[in-house]
Amino acid sequence: MLMILAACAQPNGATGPADGPDRREEAFQQRATSVAQAWQTASGPDWRTGYIPLQDPTVVPAEATFSEDTKQAFLAGWYREPASIPPAAPSHGTITFPDGTLTVPLVSAGEAYRQLDQGDPPPCPGRPAQPPPSPTGTGPDGSVSGPGMTACVPLTVTGIELGTTTIRTSRGEATVPAWLFSVDELAAKVARVAVAASATRTPPEPPTPGGTLTEGLVGAQDLVAVDGAQLTYRLGVGACDTEVTPLVREQDDLVVVGGTAVRSDGICTDQLLLQPVTVTLDGPLGARTVLDAASGRPLILTAAR
């Protein structure tokens, strides 16, 4: 993945001569300390009493089977409209946090599907308009689909039910009401969080840490995976950067992450590449917030694969 950005220039207007690894590590630790202090002032009471999700509202279980085509369709939000959608649902549900519960209004299955579906796929030159026959069955519009799909086509929803899913929030991992969409091609149920927008709070905007980034420091863009004490996140680096190295600072209530990269002295294209890196903490992440050392903002766990 890439986005157009002047990534070969020094980030955030940083100036000064290149520094060695020890100097960059020291600069990161100083900035992480400032980020942590700013966050503790800005987080506010909603952070520990309300519902602030820190993860994409569309969740796919680990057992889902992806091909390159189904992964593309899932990330793009391409779905066939199901044959039927449950007309009614409970008006309220319960979120269960590690430290308590919260009753919240819910959206209907129809609204959840409208949030899930991001439109039809564009034409794919040189690709078939329909997937090849598969023994997994047919979708509601009569087309045949399966895990071996090679056409640029949407995913097939074969059933919808109200259930729950687990997502990261400001109060740690929470069990939240969700509409579960059975997807034929994935052999799994894709969950779409059912909590209404009126009950959902957004993360606060902490003040930007003072000063500029030391040359060679790079910020984190998002979280990709959390597995106990292991964090995988993506750093924003230049197309010609080398020696990309993750950095982390732990505290009892939060974790600050970032990294370093060696800039190229030659001509380079203006691109921001998202480079996955993994760090192992001293203990499980638990309910601790993960902050980006560059912006000071909390990182969102994304559906990127």
C-alpha cells in the first residue's frame, strides 16, 4: 500500500544532520515521554467510562479462508445484497468491558449491511465476469462462488444473525453486539459492530508533541495485530528508506511506538510505504493504549492483511 507523499524529505519538517542509531533511540525515548504526558492530560473521563472503539467496525474471524481475490473484495467492501434481511432487532444491547458493562442502542441489520457494503467492484480487464463453478453452492442471485474465486466479483452473503464480536476499545478488549454476515467465499461470518453512532465516542485529539521529529524517526500508521505481548504495526517510510527498525516505550497504562529508518541520499519517488514491524512487550498489552510517537494519537487496529 502506498500514498502520495513527500516521504523522502525529512518528516514533519525535521531538520539537522543525520544521527546514529543511539542518538535516534534517545530522541525517540524523549519524544515518547512527551507523548505519554500529553495523552494523560488529554484522554478525559470518557476514555474509561464510555464506548470508544479502537478497531475497525468490520471484523473477520481468524478462521476465514482468503484468496487474493476474496481478500481484495473484503478490504474493498464488495458484497452482493442478500436475498433477505431481518426486519427487526432489539433496540438496545450490552457491551461487556473488563471493568463493567454499558447498555447501548443498536442499528438494524439493514443499516449494518449498508455500512458493510461499499459498492460494486469496478470492471477488471482480462478477468472473467463470473467465478468458475464451485461445489460450495450458489448465491442468492444465482451466481456460483467459492474459495477458488478468480473473478473480480463481490462476496456472497448467505445469512444474517445478531450476535457478538470482540474488539479493542479504550477500556481494553470488549464484547460488543454485532450483526454476523455468513459469507460463502470465506467460509466464515463477517461481523459488523451493531452499536449506534449516538453511543460511540471518538478518541480525543491530544496536543501535537512539541518540536520536530529528529531526522530518521518515523511514525506508526496503524496496528495490524495484537497477540498477547506481541504487537504488529505499520510504519510510514519512504520508498528508498533502508534499515527500518521498530522502537517502543512501555508504561503501566500505555505503550508508545514508532521507528527509525535510514534515508536515501539519492533521488527517490515521493511515496509513503506502510512497512509492517513487530515488537514484543515486557508483558501482555491488556487494556493499555498504543500511541504513535509522531502524532501522539492512539492507533486503530485495522483490517489490513
